[in-house]
Amino acid sequence: MAETVLRLTNITKRFGPLVANDSISLELQEGEVIALLGENGAGKTTLMNILFGHYVADEGSVEAFGKVLPAGDPRAALDAGIGMVHQHFTLADNMTVLENIALGTQSAWSWKLDRSAARARIRQLSTDFGLAVDPDRIVAQLSVGERQRVEILKALYRNARILILDEPTAVLTPLEADALFATLKMLVAEGMSVIFISHKLHEVMAVSNRVLVLRGGKMVGGRDTAGATRQELAALMVGQEVSFPPVEAMPRGPELFSLENVSTAPRAGGSPLQDVSIALHGGVITGLAGVSGNGQAALAALLSGTEKPVAGSIRTGGATVSSWSPREAVAKGIARVPEDRHAVGSIGDMSVTENVISERYRSRRFSRHGIMDWKAARAFAEELIRDYDVKCPSPEARIRLLSGGNMQKLILGRALDPDPVVILANQPTRGLDVGAVAYVHKRLLEARARGAAILLISEDLDEILRLSDEVRVIYKGKLSSASLRGERSVREIGELMAGHSVGEAA
Amino acid sequence: MRLEPKPAPTLIETIAYPLGAVAVTFILASLLVLAAGASPFSVFALVVKGAAGSRFAIMETLTRATPLIFTGLAVAVAFRAKLWNIGAEAQLYAGALITVVLATGALPLPAPILIPILMIAAMLAGGLLLLGPAVLKTRLGVDEVVTTLLINFIMLLFVSMLLEGVLKDPMGMGWPRSPKIIADAQLPKLIARTRLHLGFLIAIVAAFIVWIIIKKTTLGYEMRAVGHNPEAARFAGIPVNRVLMKTALLSGGLAALGGFSEVAGLKNNLTLDLSPGFGYTGIVVAMLAMLNPLGVVLAAVFVAGIFVGADAMSRTAGVPSYIADVMVATALLTMVVAIMMTRFRVRWR
């Protein structure tokens, strides 16, 4: 029997009326990989933040290597040998890999960093565990996969014996994910214990020894991975049967929107588009796969009207547009579901009513001669709340108080209500629970059946493959050719995402 | 200690927090009064008496409140759109300056025509003065807090130059002041033998108009949206830069009306002490009102009352009238804390 390295006992954490963790206990053995499975909002990240000392639990205790960790002290967790790789990386972009890794490992009063010793150690760890990365490169120049390797190296450099990975594959290509799994295997062979947080079943089956399932803040079950089936785990995770809407074949409609040889200006945080041509047809969902930062943001900004091409032209309904802005885009019948519903899609401190009219407040329906018709606006909000099954206390409630799923339903309703001809759905289901995901898919498929052209941008390859009639891959601002449903395998798409041309790496 | 967001404040909270802030202000001021060797109760009683103890005192308080309503509205409008206009002082002087330039004989028109012209001219002058910083903000990303604040000093020195030069009253016995404005440009008194003038009514009407703009018009909706989340506003198709320009014109124009009203209604000429910091006090007024235009009227009367009352009190009780400045400044701080408490719940761990 291996040694128990980590023990959580009856952890409970409440945020106001919400119980994020309800008396959760778990034990991690040396050299074991536990997968923590659960939907978004099930309490996985909260639990790990308590373990790592970012949050203080209302009840319960955390014990590492037999010693109780003081609550709310990340330094104590680090010293006890717990390393965490967050979903959103915590690296200083303007510093080198070496500086990032060594940061905080020595006294703030010491003058100099012993670079050569640190470099040698990092090199050693990289080769031992297949974590290739150059210690002297600036983090800003690294790919997402490389940054994740830096995060893991950071934990190893501090002699972590327990590694927590929060949704580590969300930002990786399938190939990078395989490399990560290989690294984990090597680490475990050296006696590392791992908690792997995910909501993707196939990953969980691939890497873990044991699966613990969280739902609604409660631990609802644990299985040895070897004896568990995917169906069984899915049922535990969701708690009920969720049926995804079927995708029925549709005739290909006319071209409704196109970009012709479009390039965009350089932008912070992602590639610009380079000579991109794409046509969106009625009744067709075009799925855009790709690792984030490869030009999705620029393409979405073009469709949204927030960015103009520096070269090439935009055509809607067969005519080249002469002026382009968010308002023009809405006027041309483009519905926009933005990637970030909090920062871009909604105005958190304004009411539901004020938010749902934000694209059309100047139409005769909601204002006359510059005077708002708040009665009509409120009626519209009530209509959306009813039609889209939104749970919210009243149309006057500030939208920030709504859950992600309900907020997304409102944004979807705002975009789809005027029966748009073109729909941009940028990460429409990110962070939503399975029920809400199925709902969003249903609405998009309804719009497709009505004859709308849809561009679906998603980092979730499963979502793209399920919904899309044709798939394109974006890499460094360039688009691959389109492939019809089933024409390219997941592996081929994965290679395109990594920048290989298909067949080359096979 | 950490802050957690909380639901929209209820009506009771919206009223209770400013009152709480004021109460804390009084408690803190009491300590100073004690330090000055007087009894807080008698001092505050004297302040209240001085501000509202007689018909004359009330009229004096309302007179003092008039420019504060204008500058308070100017700040409230700008802050709604998160345009940090700290330059209401300069805009007020711009309005006063244009009034003096046009009303000392340049436009020999009857009052019903002249006064509206003066008001429009003043609003334009103040609006354009704030348009500059707004353009710098939207085009070049220059921080408007810095530019509007510094323009205050430039404007004051500019006025000083004019009062020592071309605008100097030849009959002014050498004092740096402008000639008097013509009778047709002067606002009538509202009540005989008091200093309360038509400017007060104009201020009340302005507050109602601003309230309607914010609550009922597309411009008000745009201003609030831009103030809360400019990126989401831009995404939705709201022309963010144009909204900020309109906000700047309105805000600067309101502050300038304060300058017009002080010259045309009260002083009848321009001197360098036209405003004892009405522009800056306008920030306190707007914050106390939680940027509500109708609240601005109440807050302005309250702040004016403290100043007027403290003047009267210092003559009797021997506590320096600077206590008023301390109280108004303290009120700003307590109000900022109170506003934060309407948005967040403080959690101690």
C-alpha cells in the first residue's frame, strides 16, 4: 500500500447562498493520478484553490504528507511540495523562462540569481521529463503549449511532489495533449502524485488511475478508471440524461457573407489574418478549429465590425461593403455572439433590459426621436426571458448577477431575435454546463434550418465536429481548405492545428 | 479582508449610505471642534442656525448652492460616462469670461434676447474647453484627469492676465476686475432684499433636464453604457468616441452656466475670486448625490449650507470657518467609501 500524500477532509466552502463545495473528502496516494471530473461550476476549481490556499474553506482541513496545512497560505502549500498549473497561466510575459521559474525561489534580499546553476537544473528537468523549452527565451514569444511546460517546470523546480493540473488540455492541440500525457506518465513513474482536473471523459480515461466525480459541489462518486465506463461516468457527471439535438442534412444555400483576400493589422494577443478568403453559405455551419491565438480573434472582430481589413474586401449578400462598423454589421443582419460574455458581450452593471437592447436601441421599436421607450424595451426583455428560458429575478436585475449559462442565453436571444442571415458564434458554449450547451446547439441548429449562415469558432474540437457541415483550420492567420463533414479525421485536423500540412507528419 | 460584489442597492440603501457618510463626517469633524476647544453640539447647532435659521440664512444658502448645482451636474454627467472632468473650475470661468465679454456693451439687446444668447455662448465656451481634453483622450489616450486639472490653472492665469489688461475696468481704481455688465444682462432677483436670483431657478430646471437626458434619452443610455463598459458598448455598436464628445460638451456647458449665473445673477462683474473652488466642490456634490442629477440639487444645498453655516458659526463660536472645508473634504472621502459599500460587501476573514 502506497503512502497517502494528500488528504482533504470534509471541505465545505460557501459563497453567499451558493455551496461551492459540500463536505468533500479525498485521498491521494503516492504515484497515483486522480482525475477530478465534473461540469463547469461543479466546484473542481474551488476545491483546488482551497487546497492551494487561495481560498479559505469554511469547514474541513487539508493535510499533506501527514501535516495539516494552514488555511489560506499558498506559500505553505508550495513548501509542502504542492505545485499547481492553473487554467490561466501565471507567468510574467516580459521575463525569460529561467527568470519565471526561479522567481520566488530565493530570498527577496539576495542580489543575484545564480543563472548557470538554475539553467543547468532546468535543462536537466526538461530532458528527464520531455518538457522541451529554452530557458533563455522570453515567455511572450512562447506558444501556449510551451508556456504550460514552463508552468510544470516551475512546479518541478520547486520540488513539487504533488502536481495539480486545472483543465490542462483546454488550450492544447491533440498532439500537444498527447505529449503532456507522456510527461505525466514519466513523472508518476518517479513517484509524483497528480490531480488532473477535466470535464473531458476521454482524457480522464487516458491518464488517470482513479476518477472522482463532482456535481453541484458534492462528491457524487469515485471509480477505478480501469473498471469504469464512459457512459457510467457521464451519467454521474451530469446527473441526468441530456440529449443533444440531432444535426439533419440541409441543402447548401446561397453565399451570404464572404471575405476576399482579407488581411488585418497586427494585433496584441494573436495573429492577424493573412490573405484570408472564406464564404459562408445559408444553411451551413462552418466550424473554425485552431489553437487559440492563431487569428480567431481577428476573424471574429471582422465579422463583428470592430475591425476593418487593411487589404481585401468584405461582401455581404453579394455586394462589397463600403463602410464597416459594429452598427453596420448588425444592420447587414449579422448576429454576433462574442467570445467573452462578461467583458464584451454584456455590461455587467446595467440591467437585463438595458443589455438586451444594446444593439438596437436606436431602432423605432425602442426609441423615437432620441427618447427611449423603456416600456417596449422591458417587454422585449420579458419576451427573451420567457422564450429562451432564462432564470433571472427580473428584467431590472443587473446582468452580472446571472449565471454564465443564463447570460449566454440572453446574449444569444439578443443576437438571434431579429432573424439574422449570418451568425458569428465565438466560443458560444465555453464554461457552460451540459444542459446549457445542448440549448445553445439547439438554437444554432434552428437558425441553420431557417437558412442562416453560421461561423462557429471553438476550441472544443468535439463541438466543432458535431455541429459543423464544413470545417476549416486556422493557423498563424491563414485558413486551411474546407473539408466537409467526416472528410478529415481528428488526427488530420490536429495536424493542421499544429501547422503541419496533412500527410506530412503522418 | 476582501471585497465581494453584491446585488444592486435597494432604495433604502441608496438613501441610507449618503446619510451614513454625512453622519460619519459630522463625527470626525466633532473631533476637530473638540480640539479647537468648543462643544460640537453647540457648534453644529450654530452651523445649522447659520445655514437655515432664518429666512435670510436660507436664501443665502440657496444662493451659495446655485453655482454648486451647475458644477455638480457637470461632474455628474461626465462621471456617468467615466469622463473624469476635474476641470469644472476652468469651465465655470470660461462661462463667466464670455458673459463679461459679451454683456459689457458688445451686444446691446433687450434682456429676453440677450440672456438666452449669453447662456448659449457660455455653454459653448465651457463645452469647447472640455472638448479639447476629450479629443486628446480618445485620439491619443491622454489622461483627462491631468489635462482638465491643469487647464484650471491655465484658465485662472489667463483670466488674471485679461483682468490686468484688456478687460480691466477703467473705473476700478486699479483693482483687477472687469467692468459691470449692462442692466439687460443681469438676472432678476427671485425675492426682494435677498441675493437669491433667477440663476437658482435655471439651475433647478437644468437638473431636471439632465435627469431626463440620463433616464429617458438614447444619449443618456449611451453615456451610461460607455461609462460602465466601453468595450461592450463599442461591440454593441454604440459610437463610444462620439458619445464622449457629446458628454464633454454637455458637462463643460453645465459648469460654464454656473459661471454665467454667478456673473449675471450675483456679482455683475468678473474678478479672480468669483469662484472659491466651486468647480472642485462640484465633485463632492456629485459624489454625495451618487451622480443622480436630482440628488445634486439636495447635495449642493447641503454643502452650501455647511459653508454658509460655518461662516456664521465662526463669528460667534470662535472655531475657524475652515471647519467647513474639512467637513466637505471629509464628506467626499466618506462618500467614496459609502459608494463602494453599495457595490461590495466587506468580508473579514
